[in-house]
Amino acid sequence: MHRNRTALLAGLLLSLGAILAAAEVTGKWKGQIEGAERETILTLKADGSDVTGTMSGPEGKEHPLKGTIKGENISFTVDSEWEGSPVKLLVKGTVAGDEMKLDISTEGGEWSSTITAKRM
């Protein structure tokens, strides 16, 4: 019984350490999607390993996003639209200080690009 309790405590401490070691992403980030003419704004809020917020589209409209951050790795989905049709964007990348390098693609893989966003 004592071993089980010790193992459980060790697991909890490791989990807490991973959450605390996650890069701080809460705030506004600005970058330009490669090949796009306007800047994109990401507004992010981290709660432990969960990330929520919005990403501005090419028309300036904010689209909701939801994902996770583990250490320096971030990933999220964005419910967006293209020419009036719904599109889900998949975003994965890394955070290093005040810069994020992200790969963005449509759920079906029809389109992909990159973005380097900097904290505003």
C-alpha cells in the first residue's frame, strides 16, 4: 500500500512538473501566414495544458481555437471558413520565449503553410 501511494505521488509530481514547464502562451501573438498579405492575430489563454482563444482570418474575423501545450510543443484546431464554407485548420508548432513557429494545414490536407508569430 505504501509503495502504491509513493508511486501515485511521484506520478502526480511529474505531471505537475510537465504542466509548470509548459511554455507561457497566454496573450496576443502576431505573425504573417506565408503567402498571405495580411497579418494574423492569435489571442491565446492557457489553463494548465489546455489552450483556448481565437485566430483572425484573412477577412479579419476571429475564429475560435482549442488545443494543448506540452513543454514547448503547441497544437490546436481552428474552426474557420473559406468562401462561406466551414474549414477546420490544424496547427502544430513550437514556442520559444516570445516566438512561435507554426505549421498550418486544412484538415483534409488540401492546403498548408507556415507562420512565425511574435508576442505583441
